[in-house]
Amino acid sequence: MPGRADDDLAQFLERVVLPSGWRVLHEPTVESTNDLAREAARRNWPDRSVFVTDYQTRGRGRHGRVWLCPPRAGLLMSVLLRRRTAPAYTFTMLAAVALCEAIERLLGLEPAIKWPNDVLIDGKKVSGVLAEATDDGREQVVVVGIGVNVNLDAADLADLPTATTLSLEAGVPVHRGELLALLLERFDSWLTRDPRQFADGLWRAWNGRLWGRDQTVRVQDGQELLIATVLGGDRDGTLLVRLTDGTERRIVAGELLL
Ligand code: BTN
């Protein structure tokens, strides 16, 4: 239930019942949960291992950026997935969709996905996903890092006009543990579907929540800054836009600007 300040994630994790096959390791402080998960992959940690922390000293974002979050104010976690045949981009889609579903269910808010996988509420970023494919020496492993602004103060966001936090949007403190439990339940629900239903259903759920559809937005595509209308997301995770001269373009590795 929302409305309760979250002050002990470790204690919550001792009593929570996770979906079958999942395990969570909580560390109070780490450099980066993605690095922790990659290291665990090398030490043979199994599929569906989750690494969560209260504070990161070297949190990483996409495009080489840093991911900063005050102690205990965010949900900072990485999911290790192995022996999965779907392409890596599927798992960033999965993270964004599962997080939207968890936020909808826990808080009744209406999140949107800013391509490729940022989660926005009311046009402001509340979460980002950093998925990294790695090789543990024997097989492909995907580490899906998720950072969610949960209980930041307005002061923490003063220099971040395009960011928000769940507590501000919901009007109540949000329990990080409850959000984590719901998020893993949604991950599990998707991952236990049959592979064809998984890929198709996931794409539909992702595409249906895409932010900016039919709107004019700014797109950074390599060195080019484009003004374009969002047409939708394709099944391979790319974004289709229409430029002001009427031509269509597929964005593979760019960024939509807020
Ligand atoms: C982005 O929007 O640029 C992605 C941010 C991803 C941040 C999360 S926090 C948990 C995990 N560990 C990291 O170092 N990064 C990801």
C-alpha cells in the first residue's frame, strides 16, 4: 500500500514472497548495481537474480551519463537474465513495460514510455533503463539496470526540470519494497508466457504506452537534431518518425528530447 514511508528495504526483503525462481540480493551501498550483477554473472549467479541497493556511488546511465540518486530515495536495481533467446532490446522493453504496470497498479498513475525505455509521468522522467549484454565466458547474459526516482525531495529535483519522482506525482511517500515486489511480479508474468505471445504482447504493451505519438518532438539522431512527428515503435525496438519535409525515418540509437 502506498502512503507509508520506506525506511528499511532490507527488512522488507526478508519477509516478502517473491515469484518462484527469483532471488534478491540487497547491498546498502555499491558503486553500480549493473557492475554488481555483471560480476555475479561471472560467478555463475543464476537467471532471475536481482541486485538492489540504497545508494550508488558510481551509478551509470545511458550515453555515458551518470545516474545520481540520494540515499534511500530511489529504487536502484539490476536484473540478471540468462539462457534467454529473445534479443537484448526485448529486455529493455520488458523493464519499461513491467515498471509502467507496477506504477499503474501500485499508485493508479498513468506512466508513458519515452522511446526507447524511459518512463515518464506527466511528461517528466521518473525512471531510466540501462541494459547491458555481457558474456560470462560461457553464455550471453543480459543485465537490465533500472533506476526509479521514488521518494526524492523537490529540492533534489531543483536542477532537473525534466525529472520527477513517484512520491511527488502520487502525493504520498512510496514504499520501494512494494514497488520492487510488484515489478518482479510483472517481470515474472511476462517471462513465463510462451515465447511468441511474449514478444508480440510485449511490443503491443510497449508501443501502446509510447510517449509523444502523433506529436511534434525533438529527436537527436547522431549529430542531427530533428523536428519530427512520432509515428510509433517498431517490433525491433526502433522508432518511426515523420520529418517536417514529409519523409519517414527510422531511429535506431537516438534520443527523444524532453
Ligand atoms: C538512463 O536513463 O540513462 C538509464 C539509467 C539507469 C540507472 C540504473 S540505476 C540501477 C542500475 N545501475 C546503474 O549503474 N545504472 C542502472
